[in-house]
Amino acid sequence: QVRLVQSGGGSVQSGDSITLACAASDKISTYLVGWFRQAPGKEREFVSAMHWIGTWYADSVKGRFTIARDNGARTVYLEMNSLKSEDTAVYYCAADPRYTGVYDTVSNYQYWGQGTQVTVSS
């Protein structure tokens, strides 16, 4: 059982940057790790994911967001730059010990963080 605890988030202006962190209770260096977000009234959607074989981004955030993992492989970050009002959502980190070839669906992740609100004002 892996516990994920998120930090970061808050309210920023359009064009600002913010970094989210996701600290794991155990080493997750070989895990598939991802970030999702959920805006009010919408489904939870894929933002970014990382595995040792690759890194992936949703088209809506490509070039603006960066996923990274620390050397100790216990913390995953999501650096968000050039934020837009449409980035406003609750952001969730997620992890799974298996990589099945699919990284962008909620059901492929076993462990989830508690979520953190990011609000971008224009």
C-alpha cells in the first residue's frame, strides 16, 4: 500500500507558474506516476504521466507543464507554467506499480493523492 500526499496549489493569476508536489510513502521509481485534474462538473482528465520508458502530456498542457521525479524517487512534481483560466481544477497525483501500455485513464492507477485546488484568475 502506497500513500500519496500532495502539496502546493493555490490561487494565481493568468500567466503565472505554480508547482505541485506528490510525496509517496515508499519508493515509486519503477511505478507509473501521473497527474490528473477535475474541473467542476467535468470528468477527471489526464494531464501528464511518467514511467521509465517515457513521459506523456495532454495536448492542452504540452509545452507549459513539466512532470519530474526527484532522485530519491519518492516525490513527483508537476511544474505548471503560463497558466490559463481553463487550467483551474482540482489536481490529483496517481501511481500504479504496473505499466500496461495505457497511461491516460483513471482506471490504470491504483493509488491516488488527496487532491489540491489550483485556481487561475484572468
